[in-house]
Amino acid sequence: MAQLDVIVIGAGIVGSWAALHALRCGRSVAIADPSPGDGISGRNSGVLHAGLYYKNGSLKAKHCTRGKRLTEQFIEEHPIPILRCGKLVTCGRWGSADAVDELYEKALDNGADELEILQEPGRFFPGVLGARALHSKGTAVIDSAAYLKALHHAIETEGGVLLKGRRYVEGDPQEVTLADNTGACETMSCDMLINAAGLDSDSIALRAGLQGYEIRPVRGEYFRLRKSYPLEKLVYPLPASVMKGAKNDTALGVHYTIHPSGEIYVGPNAVAASSKEDYHITATAEEFADSLGEIIGTAAGPIFTADDLAPGYAGLRPRLFKNGVAITDFVIAESSPGFFHLLGIESPGLTAAASLVEELPFR
Ligand SMILES: Cc1cc2nc3c(=O)[nH]c(=O)nc-3n(C[C@H](O)[C@H](O)[C@H](O)COP(=O)(O)OP(=O)(O)OC[C@H]3O[C@@H](n4cnc5c(N)ncnc54)[C@H](O)[C@@H]3O)c2cc1C
């Protein structure tokens, strides 16, 4: 039976950073995934968040700003498309300008930098509605597929073993069973076993004896803007947590977003998914045009109509509950000595991953 220091379950952004960090701490590492790239890490907005929104003292707040710095460092060393476009959070057509100030204070508390308040942002950025906006100049967008590919390449270059097509079936660090796509099994052992299985991390945690955690997937749907528009800036509404005091709502609101390829997308909304494979787009172009019209438009009315929007793609948020109660932060839990579980790694997981994995005791 092969013996390693660390085995990671799941080669999304989080598992890949766990593997890379373990390697850089001098550990021998294997990382298994039946279909790397098909999880949450392949279906998101690709935004490197500046850390504006998160509750002070939370793991999200702690790791978003540092994770962004570490990710940018990694990107400098690898061929990953990045658009350093910055972002506006506007009170839009209906929101409260004071809530923008509230968000600004929260962002400063979280250590976010390169921020400014803009009065009437439409004077600087065409069509952006609202009396006031928070401008985060350091927010960037990356090609998340290229980012994941570069992480996998780094793992292999630095001596890790990427077990593509291999799925964790059962076991604890003493005896880990993996199966390939034909169902053939092999066993390995390790000192540390890390569950970074994204949407499936709850069922693995439960089988390991960690009671009460449940992931209820929430779909985020995107529409693509069919026409070009001269605004190279991400534009977000105020998040529900600030607007309506909805403390358990972690979605950031339907926003105007640009991919490094230049394509413009609008999304994501938040819809309860029927399963962990439910990627169907159910919202209509009219609904998305209405949401977009709250942040971009003219005094006279909308700039974009439903005809300007085509269905794009959808991703699933791993919304975490414990004993039926929503948990809004990332969770890292140990079910038995050396078996760690990363649960509820939703946004800003892409940004925070490089730093979050430092919570794991590799040293
Ligand atoms: C709509 C949406 C938009 C988002 N936008 C942003 C954003 O702009 N910025 C940001 O910072 N974050 C964003 N996020 C969050 C971010 O995408 C996630 O936090 C991050 O990608 C989670 O990565 P992961 O590695 O935990 O999960 P995944 O990428 O899902 O990786 C888990 C992997 O585990 C594998 N797996 C499952 N079961 C097993 C098993 N039994 N054995 C082995 N492997 C297994 C799966 O195949 C998968 O590849 C967004 C998320 C969503 C849904």
C-alpha cells in the first residue's frame, strides 16, 4: 500500500492550493479527482475580490485580502489571463447612498485597499446609475479555467501526483480507498487526508462521522451580453446583506461582469437548485434585463433589453447548513486525527483559497 504524507480529495481551486501548500511545506502529496475542472472552480465569475463584504473576524474576511495577494503573485509567475479593471458597487436606481458608506467602512475594517467613494459614478462611467458608488480599483477578473490548469501544472512540477480520473470512495488516513473510472479500487495511507470535494464535501464529511453538515446547492445563472458596450468596469448592486439586512444571504447580486476574453456577462442570480447536477438556466432574459437596469441605464430608462441577452452558463454555490441552520462562513473541521474537511467554500473561495489552506496544520 502506497504511503504519503498528504492525500487531497478534489482538485478544484481549494484542493489544488491545499496540495501545493503541502508540497511547499516539504510533504509528499497526491491529489485525486474524477473530473478536475468540472466543479465550482470552472463555473464562477472569476473575480479576485478585494474583501469588501465579509463579517469582521470571519475566515472569509481573514483570507480574502491575503488570498488575493497570494493569487496575484501566482498569476505573475504563470500565463493566466487577468483583467485589472476594478469594480463599482453602486446604490443604483433604488438603493440607499448611505449604505454605500456603510460598505466602505466595513471594507476598510477588513483591510481592503485602493478604495474611493464616487458621487454620481455615471459622470465617470457610462450608464452607471446611482447617487453614490464604492470604487474598488484593485478588483480584477481572471480566467479561472487557466488558473486551475496552472495550479495543476505547478503541483506536478513541484513533485505532487495528480490522480485524474480517481475518486475517493471511503476510508480515513490509515486506509484510503480510491476508485478509477472503471470502478477498480486501490488503497493508500497518509498522515493527513483533506476533503476538498466542493459540493460533495458534506457527504464525505458525514461518512467520516462529522454530523449535521448539509450542502444545499444554490444555482447562479449568467446571461451573455450580445452587444459590446464601452464600460470596462465590473458593476455590482449593493449586496442583500447591506440593502435588506438579510444576514444569511451571501449572494452579491446580479452584476455586470467582463471576462478577460472581453465577453460581457450579467449574473449570477441565486436560485435553489434541485440537485448538485442542476445547471439548467431557468431565469428569463427579461428578468436579467430588469436586474441590470437597476445598476446600468439612463434616467429615461434601460440601456439593455431582453433581446441583448443570451443564456450563458450556470454555477452551483455550496450553501452550507449545520443542523438546518445556515452557516455564512467557510468551515474547516477535523473528524478524526488527520482527516480534515473544508466545507461551504463559496465566494470568495476562488480569491481566498491560496491563504485559506494555511489554516491546515502541514508544518
Ligand atoms: C456562481 C458562482 C460565482 C462565483 N464567483 C466567484 C468569484 O467571482 N470570486 C471568488 O473568489 N469566488 C467565486 N465563487 C466561489 C468559488 O468559485 C469557489 O469558492 C471555489 O471555486 C470552490 O472551489 P473548490 O475547490 O472548493 O470546489 P470545486 O471546484 O467544486 O472542486 C471540488 C472538486 O472535488 C471533486 N470531487 C467531488 N467528489 C469527489 C470524490 N469523491 N473524490 C475525489 N474528488 C471529488 C470534484 O470533481 C471537483 O473537481 C463563485 C461561485 C459560484 C457558484
